[in-house]
Amino acid sequence: MMPLDQSIQVFVTGGTFDKTYDYINGTLNFKETHLPQMLDRSRCKLDVDVKTLMLLDSLELTSDHFKTIIEACETSERKQIVITHGTDCMVDTAMKIATEANTIEDKTIILTGAMIPYTFGSSSDGFFNLGSAMAYVRVLDPGVYIAMNGMLFNWDEVEKNKTIGVFERITINK
């Protein structure tokens, strides 16, 4: 385990985390990230820099978006990075970061998201997932991970079970 360091970079990419409900059209949309409000409401005392890279549903990510996320991780001066991300393509992005990034070997990167938007209040899992990711990123060895539902997964040992809406460990033959 690494020593605790309170300097954390948070990259926002969108996903259900930041969706808001449009009561007129009955749709979920993006306006702005809720991360600063979430950190403030949770009384976070860590040194956190929040940077919005994009606000997209993860199903809309293109190769250019993946490149933007990878470059942000590579060029960040911070060694601890949390990425808020849509759950549908979270594993894909984690894999791309782990296998395509050139300068992240000394960084701890955790992707997290929500199945229910933060704006839906107490029914959202966003607060719990964000808090878990913020804690994990401070104590884990460098690598790429996914934190969902209180669970921590290596990027290559997890999948989203779309039938029941949770992330699960998969068995791989190494």
C-alpha cells in the first residue's frame, strides 16, 4: 500500500452520474457536472482538482474521446486519478487506458460511475461509488481499477452484469 496522499485529480466524462431529468421532454440529459456539489455536500477535505473532459453517455464515446481520456491521464501531474464514467463502456475505457497509455505506470487510476443519476437523490448510488473511489485511489498501488457498489476490481477482472445492474468479478486464466 502506498502512503496517503491527498492530491487527487478527478476527470469527468459524463455517464449517468451527471445526467439530469428533463421533466418537459421526459429525457435524461447533461447540463453540467455535479462533482463539485457532491464533494462539497460530502464535506470532502481532500485536495481535489475536478476537470470536465466531456459530458457524454458512454455509449456515444468515439476513438477521439478515448484518446482525450488517455492523454488526460498521461499528462496529469497528479498520481491519483478518479474518472467518473458511464457504466456501459467503463470496462472498455479502463482497458484502453491500461493497454494504450504510455506514461501511467506510476499512477493509480480508478473509474467509477452510477446506475442512478445523482439528481435522483437518495436513490442514487453515485455518492457511495464516488466516496469508495476517492478512498481506494489514496491507498492502492499504481494500476487501473474500477470501483462500483463498494467493490474494487482490477480493470481486466470485471464485467457489468446488465441483467441485474451490478459489476461482477470475472475469472480469467492467467
